[in-house]
Amino acid sequence: MYQSKIDVYQFHMATIRARKKADGTASYTVQIRINRDKKLVYQENQTFARKQAAQAWAKRRETELSEPGAIERANRKGHTVREMIDRYVLEGAKAIAMGKTKKATLLAIAASYLGEIVDSAINSQVLVDYALWRMSPEGGGVKPQTAGNDLAHLGSVLSVARPAWGYEVDPHAMGDARTVLKKLGYKMKSRERDRRPAMDELDRLLEHFFEMQKRRPSSINMPKVIAFALFSTRRQEEITRILWDDLDEQRQAVLVRDMKNPGQKLGNNVWCHLPDEAWAILRSMPRKTPEIFPYNSESISAAFTRACKILAIEDLHFHDLRHDGVSRLFEMDWDIPRVASVSGHRDWNSLRRYTHLRGRGNVYAGWKWSEKIIGCVI
């Protein structure tokens, strides 16, 4: 709910109203009304989180609307960011399941004030203002890297909206916004994550999940899933897509379908070698379904996250098992091509950050859980 008090700032064609919300934050709505011969020919509203951005946008729109033919072009019904995101999520789901983090981020953007802005109004200034708002207390007080992730996911939508759907999106808006934020000193790219599970953390997790297996035999066999993720270096979505028909017995390899790749989302099927430990885990699984691990990817993630919370294991993600698995191979003195044959990396340069770990040997040699994991049944 808004409080009744409204501050008004006057412009030539525009009025900016600052509305105080019940939670103490404010939003700034620009209303532009243009009359010709006492008849309303155009009106437009946009809401911003910062007064400076609202003022700048009002001045820019006044200049744009004063150009010949601008009113006629502006009267075209625009498409909001929310509409673009909804369409992107709907049509993308028909091709391949979208990552839960990306989907949640896009839906949060759609629900924010930015979701109401129309395509023709999206420019670098609007995107910069959104990033600054996200980093402010009113927008959640997120780190620059998180705001950068927001822009990256939104950029995926904007890059499709113009060529695929004909929406009026400035193709340079996102690039210009990132340049501005960089010039302002914000580091929008996430640091490379280097978290790996400690042996005692794995011990506690496996003890927890083996106990769950006793109580609920029909639950997800997390001991096998965790160990397979670690030794195969596979992502959780990839694990749940593997079919028995995807195995090559002679080569000890698995066909990883639609492997995550920045430049290719669909049809990126890659044959990956399975180290002996991962191969043994697969061979221990019962052939009851076409899928080797017939589980829901999000359920695996939820179970892992919930266990870490119960066990007070901080800042450990399921994806960190992949990082640990790749690092282990380098520590066993495997070279880059051989490691890439397991991990599926096409760009060997992305593996170079692991190479300084050489020389520790196989820390999982004689691992006390190996026999129990391979021998346990669903």
C-alpha cells in the first residue's frame, strides 16, 4: 500500500510523482501527457526506483517526443519486460528445461518495477539504474556480481526479443550498460568459485544419507548420486538425463546429452570417459527404468542443500562436487586432454585454473565409503 502523501516535480511535458510506500521506500513515476488543440494525443508512464533516473528519463523522452513523427511511433503499443520474460520462459521450456536459478532470477526481474518498462524504453541508462537499485538497500542490497548475473540472464531475453519476436529493443543497451558499470568501478563478473568438500564434510553427508536410506528405502539414493557426481564430474541435470542406452561398454564412456555450453544449448551431446570409480557406481545401479538415476534434478539439489543446513556445512553446493572431481584428476597427474575427456570441457583454457593442483595424488584411494556405496541397494 502507498501512503497518501505525494511529492510532485514539474517538467515541460512530464510530471514526476514520488510515492512513499508503507515499508519506507519510494518509487518515482513519470507521467508524460501531450495535448494538441486541447486534445490528448499521447500519454506515457514509467516508474523508477531512483529520482535521478526518473528525471533523466523524463528529459530524454521530452527531447525524443519533440522530433517529427515521434508521437505516431510512440503510440505503437509496446511490450513490457515482463511480457518478454514470460514468452522467453514459456518458449524456452519447450526446447530444454531452464536452470532453476536463471528462471527464478528472470521471474524476480519480471515482478520488479523493471518488468513494467516497455521494449522501446529500454536503454543503457534504464539497465544501469536497475543494477544500481539491486545493489541498494531498497533493491535487496545484493553484491555487484549478483546484479551482474541479473543483467546476464536478462540479456539472454533481450538478445532474442528483437530478432525472434520483432520487439523494439536497443541491441547495444546491455553492452553499453555493462561498460558504464565497469567505468563506475563495479566488478559485475562473479569470481571463479573454488569451494571443495572437505573429507569430514563428505563423511557427515554420507552418514546422514545412509541413515535416511535405512529409514526411507524409497528415497533418492544420495550416496550413489554424490559419489557419481564426484568421480564422473557430471552436473546434477546431466546425471538425471543419463539412460542405460547412453553407455558405451567398450569405451567405458557415457553420452552426456545437451551438455551445458554457453554457445549451444541444444543438441550438445558429448561422449565423456568415465573413470573406474564412476563406472563401478553405474554398474551397481539396478536396471529398473530407462534412466540410470531416475530422480528429479531439483529434488537432488533440495536434498543436498537441506542436509548441509542440518549438518551446519556452510557454503557447499552440489556443483562443488564437480569442481572437486576435476581437481582430483589433475592431482593424480592427468594432463589437460585426458581431464577434458572426462569433464567434457571443449575450451581447454577453462581447465588451466585447476592445473596448479598437481602432485597430491588420489586423495580418494582406499576411500572408506567406496565399498558401501557400490554395494548399497535402492
